[in-house]
Amino acid sequence: MKMTINTALEVLDITDQIVTRDQIKTSYRHLANRYHPDKNPNGLQEMQNINVAYDYLSKIPKNEFPLQNHSNDENYLRYLRNVYGLTIYRRNGKIYVAGNSYPARNILKSWGFRWYKEKRVWWCYD
């Protein structure tokens, strides 16, 4: 089986729009516990697939996380609003992200946002 990010996420039963390393590790541990050959003698093939998927995702550099499972901007913005409590607004063809964005700065950079120092907000073209 040719492994891609989407197939690896599918093997690990991850359907979220945005995927973090912690989600991958948690899902791997859960499935490894379920299909381990000592607990489930019929789960050897499934365990091999899980290991291959986890190895593939583990080799992705840390600066490429969080992974984007699909390409829908509204889901990314909803993620920022729900997880980090950021305020998001649109004006003049730009998207602005305001609030305590320090924990989300690497995510924002990876999505193409730029820091606007005078206004203390992140922005990108809509």
C-alpha cells in the first residue's frame, strides 16, 4: 500500500480537519493496544498497517504541524476560534486574527499569516 498523509490518517482513524502530533500519538497508542498480537491474535496485519502509518507520520518535520487534513479555510478559522479563543474578523479583503495569539503563532505562520506589529494582530489576504 502506497502511504500518503491522508491514507496514514485514515489507517489511524483520524478524521479531524486539523491534526496535531498529540492526536497521532494518542490514536496510535489506542489502536496498538486494541490490535496488539498478544491481545488479538487476528490483528497482526492490522498492527503492521498501524505501525507503517505511524512511522510515516512520525517522519514529518515538526514545523509542518499541525497537518491540514482538508483545505477549507472556514474550518481552520473555526479551529483557531474554538481552541485558542482568538477573535477573527474580515475587512477589505483581509482576514485578521486578534487576541492572545502567542500559543498559535507557529500555526498562523504556517498558514501564511503575517504579524502586523502596530495593530498587534495577524493578517492574511482573504
